[in-house]
Amino acid sequence: NAGVTQTPKFQVLKTGQSMTLQCAQDMNHNSMYWYRQDPGMGLRLIYYSASEGTTDKGEVPNGYNVSRLNKREFSLRLESAAPSQTSVYFCASSEFSRGPYEQYFGPGTRLTVT
Amino acid sequence: KQEVTQIPAALSVPEGENLVLNCSFTDSAIYNLQWFRQDPGKGLTSLLLIQSSQREQTSGRLNASLDKSSGRSTLYIAASQPGDSATYLCAVDSGSRLTFGEGTQLTVNP
């Protein structure tokens, strides 16, 4: 039981390049989330998927797209990376998005955009 | 818009001390409040979740309380140990999303 896994762990991009961050969970959770963590800003929600087939914007969605590929996988895509997207990205999952359900986090992807 | 504040930003204590971390939030219309621990360079580990109808939750040496009407939660750590050194984050669930505080960085000195 691996929980929430993320790939890659580290990535360096040049401005304008694109990439996809991968996330998978093996807990049969319905809801999945993408956050970014920046010094002085805390964790902020980028996008979430309450259930398979649905996605919704969070607090800071600009510059990102997401795909809920199936119940297990939720990917985050940067189409044209910018230095402002340098951050640590966390994926999380929970049994449901509403109610007393804990969110479980992956280990993070550390992204640097030069 | 929900805002979450954690005080203090950093705390250093000697081993064995009991301590309290504070979390306050601006909108009392919450579903749950969750406390997390984050070790340097790692992801978040859930410690406790308190439902809006509950007053407190306990897990081992940890006790979290919730006063929804005043917009406050505390995390009490008993008999602190060096292994408790980490950043502790409070997050409020206002409906399908968590709003996080910036955390309290705790150092427990042997």
C-alpha cells in the first residue's frame, strides 16, 4: 500500500517548456487534489477532482491544466512554464471531498523554472 | 474568504516540555479542521481531524481542540521529544477544499 505517489521528485525546466506532473493513489479514494507550496504563502489549492470525471478550479489555477485519467490518477500539466511556477507541488487524495475525510498527501515534486 | 493564521511561526523548547500550538480562522462555517506534520523536504502527514461538531480529538501524546464559534483550534503536545521537531500545519475545510495556515516550526532540543 503505497498511498499517494508522485513523479518526478525533482524537475528543472526552462521558461516556456511544458511538462506533466503525475499522481496516483491506491486507496480507492474518490477525490484528488493538486496544491503548490511557496515560502510565505503556505499551501494553496490549484485544482481538485471531487470524483472521477470531474475537475474544478482552486485558488490558483492560472497556467495549469489537469486531467483525471481514471479513479487512481490525476495529472497536472504546465503548458508553458514560467519562473513564477517554481514551487513544490503536492498531490493529495481523500475518500470524498465533503465530510469528515482526511486528506493524504504525496511526497511532492520540487520544480524549478529558470 | 477563509484565512488561517498560526501563532507562533517558530517555537523552540527543551525536551519533555508540554506545549501548545495555536490556529485561528476567520470564517466559522467549517466542516472540519485538520492538523498535519511536515518534515523538511517531505510531504504532509495527517495527525488529527476534528469534525465541526466535535470539541477535541486525541491521538497518543497529541490533543487537538476546536472552538468553532471563536474560530480557534489548539494542538497540545505532551512530553515533547526531539522526534517531534517538524513544521505543524493547521488546515480548515470550508467545503471541498482545505485552507492552510503557514505553519509553526517546532524544534525540541535534547
